[in-house]
Amino acid sequence: MTIGKGKRPRDPNQLAKWIVEQSTAEPIPQTTVQAPPDLSAYMAAMGRKGGMVGGKRRLVTMTPEARRAAAAKAAQARWGKKT
């Protein structure tokens, strides 16, 4: 059988089967989907909503100690020695 995209089998019998399947396969009809005209604006609004909700909610739910611990962990990951 094939492994991955475009790789052919090494076994001669499987290769023959693969060649026959490739040569006799029905082409997949290409369908075009029309995107709504305001899709870009909609996706931009979704992104802004997710970013605004996440940061505000995290700020409200974390205690000052938890924020300090998260900042220390981030600093250690960024600047600490790699082992």
C-alpha cells in the first residue's frame, strides 16, 4: 500500500495494483465554493473577540501570586539554562 502522499510501494505486485488504481481512478470533481463577501470582516471580528475575552478573563481569575508564578516560569523558560 502507499505510504504518505505520492510514495509508491516497493513490492512489485503492490506497485502494479497502485498503477492500475491510479490510471483507472475517476477524477474527483472540483467544486468551487463562493465565500461570502464579508468573510474577512467576520473572521477579523472572531479573532478580536477571542483575544479580548482570553486576556481579560485570565486577568480576573488569576491571583497576584499566580501571576507572579506564571511570570517567573515564563522567564525561566525563556532565559534559563537549557539542560
